[in-house]
Amino acid sequence: QVQLVESGGGLVQPGGSLRLSCAASGSIFSIAVMAWYRQAPGKERELVASITSMGSTNYADSVKGRFTISRDNAKNTVYLQLNSLKPEDTAVYHCNAFIRTTWASRASDYWGQGTQVTVSS
């Protein structure tokens, strides 16, 4: 059983900052890619940022230069630093990880329950 638990969301004013965390726990052999997605009301879920186990990162154009993804492999945790927040960043942010539970298993997708980020004055 694998769980992803996010934390760090909240209400912030435009221009403000937040830091999201997502910790993976349970039967974990290895984690390849970890990522953050977001879904705003009435919109489809979109990729915000991703990071490989070696630290290679990828960002959506809308957040480049404002958001930073990082991970602590020893803690099976991924972070998302959100700076210069805009009202259009308001969404539920979901953590995603591609995890192998044993050395012989294939990797599977796991999702967290989501954390709300609201940017409003």
C-alpha cells in the first residue's frame, strides 16, 4: 500500500508565496518521476512541474520562473515552491509519483488527495 499525502496549501494574496509538500509512504522500492498537477474549477487537470530521480525538471510555460520543484529522495518527498502567485494559479494541486513497490514490479501511478491553493485579495 502506497500513500501520497500533500500539505501546504492555503489562501494567499496575489504576489505571495506558498510551499507545497508531498510525502510518499508505504511499500516503496523506488520512485522515478514525481510531479505536481493542478485542476481549477471547470478546467482539466494540467501538469505544473515534474522532476526525475536524478533531478531533471520540467515546467509548464505558465509557471516557469515562478515555481520551483525539488525532491528529497531519502524522504520520498517532493516540494513545490510557488512564488509571485496570481489569481489564475488558484486550483487544487495534486501530487503524482511513478513508483515501483518491489524490485520485480513495474512502476505504477499514484496520486495524492490534493491540496487547495487560493490566490485572492
